[in-house]
Amino acid sequence: MKILLTGGAGFIASHTCVELIEAGHEVVIVDNYVNSQPEAVRRVEEIVGKSIRVYEADVCDKAAMNRIFDENAIDAVIHFAGLKAVGESVQIPLTYYRNNLDSTLTLCETMAAHGCKNLVFSSSATVYGVPDEVPLREDMFCKGCTNPYGWTKYMIERILEGVVNADPEWSVVLLRYFNPIGAHASGRIGEDPNGIPNNLMPYITKVAAGQLKQLTVFGDDYNTHDGTGVRDYIHVVDLAKGHVKACDYAAGHKGCEIVNLGTGVGYSVLDLVKTFQRVNNIDLPYVIGPRRAGDVDACFADPRKAREVLGWEATKTLDDMCRDAWNWQSHNPKGYKA
Ligand code: WQD
């Protein structure tokens, strides 16, 4: 199939490009590089040994999106494009609602106008809000999100369910990611956040690289085995493979499915820190600090539906995630920036 990836130069999207091409699909990318680098696409081309058609454009731009569909017989779309920083979304909510919702509405209108009705959407476990229980299952009632970023993901899920209800010819898979970390084994693509990382693993790798002084562990008084926050870390390559399976599923089915992409195993902050130190033989300086607003004690997936519906499950270990994350950071101290 010829598959359009919106936000295709991003962390998860670039890894998904590799897996799609290696599975025999053709990929087209649209990205405005607001949160990514063109170099990422060049690295993907290097890994797969093929050139990739890239459109530098904003998914909100109707004319640009119509041109892409006019020039390419797109069979399916994976919609990664969107602003995704939780803290930033609290500061500039209108920008997040405008960008993330507008881009999705423009994309769906353009797809419908060109008869393309297969869509995989990059959703997030953040739509579950503060869970009453774990593991999280797709049929659980989502009580409410804790930030505008999460609300945009929740709203887009509801919009896409409405599209499918109105036109049963659509096939939509809503993938709820847990905590993607790690990098392609080659060390040529990886996570390259702008500025000081908000997320745990990129912060750890920059401390290990000597670019940041120490890690602050946000709280050690949570109701978990060691008091630090527990999350479902999933290797980004496993996540990417899940997208290939989701595209295959969407091509053969109609309707809308919500699917968790997680390992089903929760690890604490200190579990990750200790694993990173052991696997990479690096001493990682850290201090225990206060809780971060909005954090929950524990969040991890019930992964059964992904196995049953998509025939997919994560296979990489926390050791793999820590090794690959450091391999990327240590070989690319400035990420994709020269
Ligand atoms: C993980 C754990 C922190 C940084 C976020 C988004 C979510 C998704 C994944 C997009 C928590 C602790 C972190 C640090 C720390 N993104 N931590 N020191 O918050 O689970 O999820 O990223 O979909 O939507 O909310 O990920 O990596 O920020 O935090 O102790 O410097 O690490 O308290 O327990 P989170 P995270």
C-alpha cells in the first residue's frame, strides 16, 4: 500500500517509516518540521536504502493536502502530526486545540474527497485521565483528561468515531500509546526533543551524556513498589511494528477500533534508572524531588486486544530500550542538528 504519514519526520513516525518500507509498503511524508528535522528523513532513507517523497507543509493547509492526494494514490494514512507537550498545552491551550483539531479535520475532509477512508490515528494513554484501576483497558470509561493535549487526543478519537458512524465505509484504528522510548538499533534515528526534555528517558540520556547535571526523580511517595511513578515503557520499534499491523488491519476491515499499544508491564522511575545504569555501565546522578503536578502513581496497559485484534505484541525488553536509547544519544550528541 501507499501510506501517507502526517508528521512523518517525528520520533515515532520515522521509526514507523522504516518498518512500513521494510514490510513492503510505499511511504509518503508530510511534515512542517515544527517539531522535527529533515535530517530524520534522510537517515530513514539511509536505513532502508530508498528515497522517500516528502512534502514540507502544514496538515492544516487544505491546498497543500489536496495537492498531496492529487499527486499520490494514497491507500491509507497514519496521522502522527500534532503538538504533543503536556506542559506546553496547559500554557497555550488555544494553539493546541486549533492545531491538533484543525489538522485532523482538514486531513479527514481531504481523504474523503479523494476516496481514501483508511486511517490510523496516533492517540495516547493520556486519554484515560487519572485511572481508578490498572491495567488500562480500551473499554474503560475515560473520566476526563488532565491537560489540553490529552483533551485534543480524546476529542479527535470522538471525531473519528463520528466519521465512521456517518460513513461505514471508513476504517479507523485509534492507537493509544503508552510510554515510547528507545531507538532503532542502528543508532541513526531516535528521539530528538527541542530544548530541555520533559520526558524521562531523553532526560536520562542527556544526563548520561553530561549535557544535564542530574536527574530529578519527581516524587518517591507514590503508591508503588518503590514509591516512584510506574509507567508502561514500550520500545519505539515495537510501537512502529504495531502501526504496520494496524495498517494491515484497517485495509481489511471497516469500522473503528481502539487499541492500546503497551507492554502490559509497569516499571518505576528507579527501575528505569537502575536498568539504564547497568546496561550501559554508566553512573547516573539523580536526586529525589517533589512530585510533578498531574502525574499519576501508575499507568500501564492491558495489551490483550492488540494481540487478539492486530496480532501484535511488544517483544523488546527494558534492557533493549535502555541500550538503544543510549546508543542513539551517544552517537548523536546534538540529535539531528549538525
Ligand atoms: C514518566 C515518569 C514522571 C521526567 C507523558 C505524556 C503522555 C505521553 C508520554 C504523549 C513519571 C517521571 C519524568 C523527569 C521524572 N506522551 N519523571 N523525572 O508523564 O508518563 O507521559 O509522555 O502521548 O501523554 O503525559 O511520561 O516520561 O514525562 O514521565 O521523575 O525528569 O518519569 O514523574 O513518573 P508521562 P514522562
